[in-house]
Amino acid sequence: MIGYPVAGADDSVARGQRRWNFVWYRPVAPGAELAAMLTDADGVHHPDGIAPQQVSWRHIAAMRQAARDKLAPQFAEIAEKTAVPFLQPIYDLVSTDIAFGRVALLGDAAFVARPHVGMGVAKAGDDAMVLTRCIDELGATPAALRRYAQLRQPVCAGVVQRARRLGAYMEAQQRGAAVMRSADEVMRQTAIDPSLFEPEPPIETSKPQAARA
């Protein structure tokens, strides 16, 4: 579980005016267990995502009990006092092609990485800068978009792969599996400059994969 302050009303960051955001990563098995989490108190299933107000009170009560059993008292209190907690399944996506004639995909339209790497905004910003540079060099042409795709495809695929590995590690730890990481692996997953290390192994790109961490 992680928590951090964010701006409050009217974007205030003054002491006492900020809000507190928290995220609790909890593994859920695909199939019946995930379907149950996305089913409201009236028995209606929401496979594409459930609105905060529709989360079953039973799941909220179970979450708060788990917080009391598993978390530090400060985090358990936050979970208890959050009036409308919500749940969000984590998915990722790798596009096999991000340039089609005069159309290009950027940001989450091209690649969706799990939040464990914290690169959603940075990835989209880098996409925009690289696309701008390619258009500046080659004009507003399909060739510029193809060049953009050549530059961004392997980088963004690597981001998704890194997030998958971190998610798998986090899930294994929560399930009690004895998963250890070497110092070199930790550096690979947290280094500011990934070019210092060997490229990540190739990943499958056939269809989106659902995360459970």
C-alpha cells in the first residue's frame, strides 16, 4: 500500500488543505473471484469496470477488515474513514503497430503499462516529443510517423514488460511466495537510465493481459 498527499480544493497545497491519496494493491484471481469484485450489491456484473458508488458494501466491509488485520494502524484508519473507496482492475496493452498511414497512436492509446513503474504521464510526454521531432525532420508525412513508431515501439514495450515483472513480484510477495530479487535485478527495475543495462527480453503482443497485482 502506498499513500501520498495531493492538492486539495482549488488546487491548494497548504498544510491542512491537501487531500491524501492511497492505493492498495491486492491480487485477485481471474474468473469467478474477479467477477465477484465487479458485481454490485444487486447482483449486476460490470465487466468493464464498476463505478465507486456501485461497489458492493460486502467488499468494502471485507476490505476494511483486511486493513485492520494486515496494515499499520495509520493506513487502517485511512481505509476506515474513506467514505467511498473504489476498486480498479489493472490491465496492460502492447500495440504491435502505432503508425498507420497518416495516423499515429500516442500515450495510453498505444501502450498501457501497469502503474508500478509510474511512467504514464512521462511515457505520453516522450511520445509527443519524439513525434514532434520526427515531423520537424521529415515533415507531416507518413514517413515521419513510421520513424516515430520505430523509435517508440521498443521503448514503450520495454516499459510494459518492466511493469509486468514488478507486478508479478508484488503479487508473489502478497501470496507468501519466496521470491527474491538480486541487487542487479533491483537496479534494472528502478534505474533512471535503462540504457545502462541489457534490453529486457521480448514480450508477447497478441492481446492485452490482465494484471492481478
